[in-house]
Amino acid sequence: MANGCCDVRLCNIIVLGISFMLIFTAFQTCSMAEKAVLDSAKKEDGFSGNGYTSLGILYAVFAISNWAAPSFVSVTGPRVAMFIGSLLYFIFVLSFLKPMVWALYLGSVLIGFGAAILWTGQGNFLTINSTSETVARNSGIFWALLQCSMLFGNMYSYFVFKGKSEISDEERTKLFIALSAAGLAGSVSLLFLRKPRAVDPDNLIGVNVDVVHQPSSPLDALKRSVQLIKTREMMLLCFSFAYTGFELTFFSGVYGACISHNQHFGESSTSLMGISGIFIGVGEILGGMLFGILGKKTNKYGRDPVVLLGYVVHMVAFYLIFVNMPAEAPIQETNGPTYIHSNQYIAILCSFLLGFGDSSFNTQIYSLLGFMFPEDSSPAFAILKFMQSIAAAVAFYYSDILILQWQLLINVVTGTLGLLGFCMVEWESSRAARAGYQSI
């Protein structure tokens, strides 16, 4: 019975990862290409929408909606919540077939709410399908499958845009038909998730992750979120959450624009953006495999060494980007001066480092939240996404204003604070576990 239950739970994690892989093949490729696509639409059709503004609206609504998301999930259940959220992602990607200002900004609002319920449902569903021994493995499997999305969409965009400095209407249409189809397939895949059967608590070791608290009412879910964010552990973790939002904005929106705007790369700059996305995905997948699927070996000394590695990798990437890219690259096309001659290979190496470092942070954050807050998984993951999206919204608003050096400095400062906050919580959690009780 236990084995069958475990099989159902593992199958659920795999199906969940594949579903998110398809959904985010559509969305992440869309967000990375959005600035370049809309800039080309401005030249051809007089389109006046702004990609950074769209993404800023998206993450602002995402942040606000995270306070309502636990209540929504408590009413619908995680599977229904994820399905509804995924459909809103599909609608957003579909709107790029014919860019219109009103559709762009309305779609940004809708997907902001959709993202909140999708990710809160995902955190709850992953926790329900994990035990204290499998939560790190399951987080890694999910993360590695999710980040395969970085490969497929960007491989397609690379071949479509290869050798072109601008994106025509025909090329945009081909790209977003394919991305919309992938997003719809991901939504349908969520329908195959199964409700896990209960297991014998005697089979669990350490924290009982299977006993997941379900609020008695939507209001209780909101109250619990407010109570949880006031705890010392969660306030410290908020620094880590915020950093993942700032660096998410940088690698998913700003860095692709930097590459496509860098005229030192010539006509290959637009297609190079697709290669950059692929290598971000390679870094994410490798990190998910090393620190999640093989977590028992790589996490032998705790989660903090993995996060420290991710921090160091990101600092190296930020320095190389600083010397390799013109200061105005996030904002406009430029052939401005750089500290070294702009090198395509260094640019792609930085893409890999950005993905690997992001995976180091996120796999350990997922694992720590699942371990520390098993009875409050929905509020805990909602707070994670709230802080991420607040930071991402702020970052997208300043991305169209600040030159590259200031954006990198913000990432360095917030990354340092995020590392310190995570390590303090991890050390306290480890001491509590060794003392024989759970610290919450």
C-alpha cells in the first residue's frame, strides 16, 4: 500500500513538472522575447505598448493577489486553482499574436492573478505529495522539469530569429502560435493529476509533511498568511525571496534585452538572445538535478552551502556582465563602450551562470519551506511568491530607467542580504532538528 501511494505521489510530481514545463515554455520564452518583440512591433505597426511596463503590471498584480491566493486554493483545491491559473497564462501568450495596447495590459493583470493561484496551488500540491524524506527530491524533480521550458521555446526562437536584427509580423505569428499551443497542452496536462492517498504516519521520518493544514474558511487562510509573515524565520527568509525576484527580472527580461540591444554582436544579436535562454535553462536543469534529485549527497552538510555556491556563481556572472555589456543595453540599442570587447561566448557563459545560481537558491528555498511549514504550505508559498513578485515588479519598473551598472549593484546588495537571511534560518532550523523538535 505504501509503495503504491508513493508511486502515485511521484507520478503526480512528474506530471506536475511536465505541465509546468509546457506552460512556462510558452510564458518564459514570451517574457524573455517580449521587449524585443514589442520594440519591433513599434517600428512596423506604430505599437505604443512597453514590455517592461507590461511585466511590471504583471508582477504588481501577482504580489497583491498572493494575499488572496491561499483563500482561493482553500475553496477550489490546488488542482482546480492551478488549472484556472494556467488558462490565464494561455490567454496572455495568445494576445501576442496581434499586439494591442489594451490587450497587453489587460493580459498582464489577468496573468498576475493567474500566477498567484497557480504557484500557491503548486506549493500546496507539492507539499501534499511529499514527506520529510522526499521533499528535497521532489522539489528537484519538479524544478528540473520546469526549467526544461527554457530549452524548447528558446531553441525555437533561435532558429526563427537567426540572422535577423528585427522580428517581423510573420515571424512573431509563427512563434506565438507554437507557444500558445504549448501553453494549452500544459493546462490540459494538469487534468491528469491524481489525489494522493493517505499514508501510514509511522512510515514518515522527522517532520510529517503529509498532514497539511487546510483552513476552515478563506478568511482563516488569509489570517494565517498574515500571522506567518510576522514570524522571525519568515521575515529573514523574505530577504531571500526578494532577491530571487530581482534576479528573476534580470535573467528573464533584462539580460535578454541587453544581448539583443548590444550592437557589438551585429546581426546575430537577436538570435543570440535565444541561445542565451537555452543556456539559462541548462544551468537551471543542472542545478535542479544536482541539488534536488541528488540532494541526499549534495545536501549532506545542509542547504546553506548550496545557496552560498549560488551566490558566488551569481556574483561572478554579474561582474562578467558588467565588463562585457554596454551601460545602455537594458534600455535601447547601443554600441556604447565596454570594459572589454563584447564577447558572445562570455555572454552565453553568463547565461549559464545566471540559471545555475537561480536554481541553487530556488531548490533550497522550496525544500526549506516544505520542511519548516508542512501544515501551512499554501500561506508559506504565497508569501514566497508575494515577495518575489513585489521585487520583480519594482525591478521591471526601474529596468527601463536605470543603466546596467545600477541594476547589477541592486542585485549584488539584495543577493548578499538574501544569502545572510537564508543561512540564519537554515542554521536555526538545523539546530532545532538536532535538538529533536521542529522550529517554526
